[in-house]
Amino acid sequence: MDSAILQSPISAIVVMGVSGCGKSSVGAACAQALGWPLHEGDAHHAPESVAKMRAGVPLTDADRAGWLDRLAQLLAEGESSEGLVLTCSALRRSYRERLRAARPGLGFVYLSLGYQPALARVEARADHFFSPALVANQFATLEPPQAEPLVLTLDALRPVQDLALEIAAWTGARTSFPLTAPAGDAP
């Protein structure tokens, strides 16, 4: 269930989902809209983990442990008065709980996407280390964040700007641009 009415202010957000869902694009648009710093979760993987993913070898929970520790540290070190956007697949509930423990008021934006669109997007990325062979493993590992606190679930196929506007409104934070699309941008 999505958190439609927030009981406490969101201090930071994790843009999450399977590879190819648009975490980086949506995260960047959110960071710009909110005026919050952006941290790309992929930049904090151990070199050994990057090599495994490049070779099409799935990561284990043990492979992800140090990565999640580094991301939790980023969240914990952030000023509580200043927001933060983090991109992270956060596929399992236990991973999300580990991140929640690091930062009170942490919200998760789950970019929901089906297998075929995710595979097509990953195959189209020429400059990323993530092998298309791993997309099926992402879906096998995914535990959707249903009934978890401070979660907003969005369709990853929507335009990035629309998603960023909805996320910015959901956080309740001041934004760097108006939360309405320009009049001439209607479909």
C-alpha cells in the first residue's frame, strides 16, 4: 500500500526498482526539482561486484552487504535538515530495512516495470556495466515494497518529468520549479 498521507516529513528518498526502471534518470530529475544532492548507488559498488555484473554473474547478499553499508553511511551522514536522493535497486525488504535504520524519515519511490520493458532498456544501454543476462535475476530477487511505510509506487513507463513532479509533491518539500507542467506540454 502506498503512503498517500505522510505522517512524518520525508528526510530523503531512495529511488528503487529493477535495473532499467529509470532510477538514474528519475533520481536526477528529483534531485534537481527538490534541490537535494544526488548519490548514485551504482557508484558505490565494490570493483569485484562490478566485474561480476559485467560478466553476467548475479550478486549474492554477501556481495551486496558492503555496498548497502556504504549507502547506509551516506544516508546517515546527510544533514537531517537537508534532503538527499539516493538511487539503489533495494530489491529485498531486508535491504530497505537496513537503509531505513540509517535515516529516520526515509521514503522509497518504487519504479514498477515489467520484465520485457526492463530487458529492452538494459539491452539498449551501451555504456553501463550491468549485463542484460542479469535482468531475470533482478525479478527473481525483487520483493515489491507493498505495505511498507513511506513508499510511493509509480509506473516507470511514465515520462521522467511527470514522475519527478509527483515525487516532489509527495515529499512535501520545497521544490526548485513549479509542481505543474507548463500549459503547452499537454499530450
